[in-house]
Amino acid sequence: MAADWEEIRRLAADFQRAQFTDTVQRLSERNCIEIISKLVQDKKLDVLHTLDGKEYITPAQISREIRDELYVHGGRINIVDLQQIINVDWVHVENRASDIAKSDKGVQLVLGQLIDDTYLDRLAEEVNDKLQEAGLISIAELCKNYDLPGDFLSEELSKRLGKLIQGEMDQYNRGVIFTPAFVARHKARIRGLFSAITRPTPVSSMIGAFGFQEHLLYSVLEELVNTGRLKGSVVGGRQDKAVYIPDIYAKTQNTWVDSFLKQNGYLEFDALVRLGIPDPSSYIKKRFKSNKLLFLRAACVGQALVDQVEASVEEAVNSDTWTDIQPILPSCLSMEDVGILINQAMRNTNVQSSARVLGGTVVVSEKFISNCLSVFDEAMQQKAQKEVKNNPVFLISEDDMKQASMLTESLAPSKKEKREAERRKKASEGSGSVKSGGGGNAREIRIRKTKKKGRKDEDSDEDTGPSQQNRSKQTEALFMAQKEIAAVLEERVTDCPEEILSELAEHLLRPLSKAYQEVLRTVFMSSTSSPSGANKKKSMKDLQEEITNLYNNIRLFEKGTKFFSDETQVHISKHVLKTLCTDVTNILVNFLAADLMMSVENPSTISNEVRLKILGKLSEDTKGPLMKLHNCLNGKTIEDFLTNIETCAEVCGFMLKKGDKKKERQALFLHRQALTEQLKDTEDPALVLHLTSVLLFQASTHCMLHAPGRCVPQIIGTLTGRIPTVSLTECYEIVKVQSVTLRRLYSQKWNIIFVAMFSSV
């Protein structure tokens, strides 16, 4: 019973306690996350959640954990490893690590790694152990072993030199650390090795042979030389070409150099290199500071040699001759060096304008060159006279034509004088008169006044017209070839080597050509003076008569071609065009060339090229008809040529008259007489047959024929049926006789045959 009451009292007490206690509210996990997120968003709470999202962590806690992990890992840890350990985003870990490195001087952030001083001290102790063992250690090797940058490692180790690291760093090479014992050992080796050297020795060969550290060797060597411990010098600096020269060798070397320069007056750079001097130019400048030397490409020359060259140059100029500098110069000098030396000597003697250099080594005075040019004056005049006489069309320049045209106009009669002469001419001839020789049916071709006036005006103004621009540039006439000039100089110049003559001829080639052009121009202009009025009228009359005769002969020859087939007519026409038609064309062209001062003495020498060149210089009104006439010469018919020759004659101022019956009979007679005389003088059987067939053709047809030798069978074919067969047979038999003696025996029979043939016809 008592136990029951005790239980009741305990329950009453619990009930009473429950009534007086406060109510406790519990939040769900989701509500907690939302509340914390809101606080973080409002920046009232600074926490970060882990990567798995199960925990929140403050930045301060991250910093503490980073420091703890850095200590645990011995003072060096990678940020990537920290991120995996702390289980926070990599960005937050990197930010906290940067803050730690900034706030703590004993911690550094290097290449994504946190490193503190304790780690660096242990690293320095390890480096010191290796250094004491090896005596030398390189930063590059440490970088490879510890995976740290060289600059960072070099800086940190430098701070610990003399403290944790018992060694020193090379001042010229910050990448090497060595111990004092190592330096002392190498210094002793270097001192002993270089003390034993008695000749110039490249320092690089010592490094390769004995395994010296390069920068340490240069430092120790300079120290030993500067303190006088080593009797010698280092030439070339801290480079691969550096050479150690002992004093004993340097004295011998200097003695040889001084003696050579004194005796020869020059120093060859290659010889000094062979002597063991790697930089000859610097050595000479240092050795001979007070001497006046001329530095060239391959050597340096003393003042004595320069004075000798100057004396030779000055003597050549004063004596109006030449001198070859090569024999007095060292053989080691190149052509470039010789040129530099000669130019220097010419500047010093102030003879640049009085002499020039030929072939690189020969100095020739200008007066000597002038004397050589005067040697060719006579030959130049003779050749110019010959060229102007034979072929002036290729010699005349545009300026010459213009000047000669002005000269011709100044010598020509005035317009008033021409009108007066024309009036007198008409008064003497009468208004309806026809010149004698033409016959009643002769066609007189007169020249219109406008044509002549127009042509004269074009002659005077053509230099300013478009035709002036279309003229082709004149080619420069060559006086002599280089070999010819050298041959003349060899005859006229004594004591001059062949090589110098060749160089002199090459130099004179252009001046001689230029002087020849001037002589040509002078000779040409002197030959362009107009003839007197009476002589000009006489020459015009003779020229017109010659052209008229050729024109009528061509007409008669064209008439004779009608007796043949078309194919044979083409052959005969081409022959006439190439011979007689070309002759009359050349006469007209040469007549017009006289106005341009391009005429030749013999028109038959005008070639197709010369003819085209002359036509190219004519005015457009004159050139057009003449070009058509020129093109007809390559045609197949004579009719086109006859049509164009009439037009061209009118342009040139000639009157072509067709011959009457009387004139034609006279032409036939003269042609037969000419062929007969030629037949009497010939001894060639083929030509005898040719002339005989042409004579027989003219006798049977009363037409003139001008045919090539290959048309003889066709000519004989036309004679069949026109003359007795017996006469033809006898002609063939007589042609077979080739001996001159037999021809004379048959001369009487020839006369009988011709009389019989002509009487039968």
C-alpha cells in the first residue's frame, strides 16, 4: 500500500513539473537549410557548404585546416590535394591559400603549391649535404629534382648561403653553387696548367680537355693574370675564341710583327691568325696606336707603302701616261683592297679628275686617254664619209633631220619666187600645150598645186606633227669592235701590256662610239647643202625621163606576158616586179629620201629594210601610196604596180607619159639591139639560149619580154608555129657549141639564120 502511494506521489510530481515547463519547438532539416540559405543570402552568415552538401564550414575553419594539412605534409602541399582533403570547392581553397600566403611571410604560394620556410630550410640542408659531397651543384639540377622554378630556388638558396649552405654562388653564373674547397682545388689546377703553357692556347680547349667549369675558369684565370701570378694575357674576352698567350710567346710574337711591318710596310691579317692572334685588327690597333695605318679587308698598310702608291699615281698623271699599281703591292691584297688603296692615294694627291682606274689596278691619266682617242680621228672621218655616202638612213637622228630640214628651207626659194617661176613657165608653154615626146594620145599627169604645197608644208612642219612621234628610234652606229680598237692601240702605243690595252679598248669603246656619232652628224650635215637651181632642174629632168622610160618599158613587158599561160604569167610577172619594178620604186624612194637627207648615191643598193625605214619617216600623205607600191613588189601581177606607180609619181611631182606607137617601135628597137650586143659578148650556152629565145619571141610577136631563165622552155613553146622549124633546130644545135673558137666559126651562120628567121616572120 505504501508502495502504491509512493508511485502516485511521483506521478503527481511529474505532472506538476510538466505543467510548469516551456514547450520546445523542433524544425525539420529542410527548414534549417532554407533558413541558413536566407541568412547567407542576406550576408548575415558567412559559411560554405561542402561538395557533398552535408556540412557547412566557415572560411576561418578552412584556413585552420589548410595550415594543419601544410604542417602534416612537411611544409609543402599542392592546392589540388587540399581541395580533395577539405572537400570544398577549389576556388575557395585557392582564395584561402592566397590569403594565408599574403598574411604569413613564412608561407609562399609557388606554382599552385603552398611552401613554408621549414620546408625550404630542410631543402637547404639537403642541398648543403650534396654540395659538400660534390663540391659543385647546379640550380638546374636542383630544379629538376625538387620540381621548383629556377629563379625561386636561386633566390631562396642565396638567402641561406653561409648559414645553412656552406658554399658560394658564381657571380658571373648565378646557376652554380660551389664550395671554397672546390674553388681552391680548381684554382690550383688552373694555376699549374696555365703556368706550363708556352704558346698561345685556346681557353675552350682547356675546358674540354680538363673538365673545368667554364665561368669559374674565366674568373680564376682573370684573377691570376691581374694579380701577376700568371705571366700572360687573355685575348678575346669571355668567348669561345678566347686565347691565353704567355708573355714569353707574346714577346717573340711582337718582335716578329714589328719586324715584318718595318721591312714590308704591311701586315696580313691571315698571317697574324696563323701566328696565333685571333683578332688581328684589334691587336694591331692596340699594338700600334701611334702609327698611321690604313686598314683594308685582308691587311693593313703602312704609310710608306701608301706614299709609294701616291708617288706612282702622281708620276703617271704628270707624265701623261699610265702605271700599273699591282707590282708594287703585296700579293695578299684582293682587288677590292687594291681599289681602296688606289682611291685613297688619288684623294691624297687630289688627282681624281685627272686620272681614272682601269682593270682595278691600272691608273691612266685623262690626257693619255685623250691622246689615244685622237689616234682614231682620221679613221673616224674616213668611215663617216663612207657611211654617209653608202647608207645614211641608219645614221641620222631625229635632231639631225630637223636641223637639216631647217637648212633646206632656208636655202629653198621663197613662195613669191616659186609663183613667179610658175607664171613664166605657163606663159612659155601655152595654155593647151603638151610636152613633146608624148604623142597625141599621151596622158600627161600634172601635179595639183595643193599637193605640192601640202607636201612642202608637211616637210616643214612634220617635226611637230604626229608623224614625229611615230618615228622609230635611230640605232647607234658602232665605230669599231673592242678587238679592233685594241689592235690599233697595240700598233700605236708602245710598251703597253696586252691586258692593259684590252682594258683601255673596253674603256674607249663608248667614247669612240659617241665621238663617231658626232663626226657622222657633222659630215652628214655638211653634205646636206642644197644644189643650185640649175643643177636641181637638170637632175629632176633626168630623173623624170628615167622613170618615164622604165614605166613604159614595164608596160611593154606586161603586154608580152599575155602570150603565156596563167602560171607562166605569174613567174614572169614576179621576175619583172623583183627587177625593173623594184628599180623604179627605189628611184622614187631615193628621190623622197633626199628631202629627208637620206638618199644614197646608187638607188639599186636600197634594200627592202632600208626602203621600209625611209618610208617610215615620210609624212602620212606620202607614205600611204608609197607603202602600197612597196607591197605590190611582193604581188603576182604587174597591173597593180602600174596603177600604184602612177599615183606615186603624181605624189612625187613627176609626169608619166604613155609612149605612142613611134616611141614603142623605138623601145622595141633599142631592146633588140641591147639583147643582140649582150648575145655577142656572152660565152655561156644557157644564156645564149635564153637571149636567143627572147629575141625570137620579140621578132615573132613584136612584143618585148623580160623573163627569168627557168621560163625558156615556155618561151620556145610559144615560138612553135610562129617561125620555121628548121630555124629552131639549128638554134639548138648552135647552143651546144660551147667553145669560143667554134662560136666565132659559126658567127657567119648565125647572121644567115637571123636574116632567114626575121625575113620569114
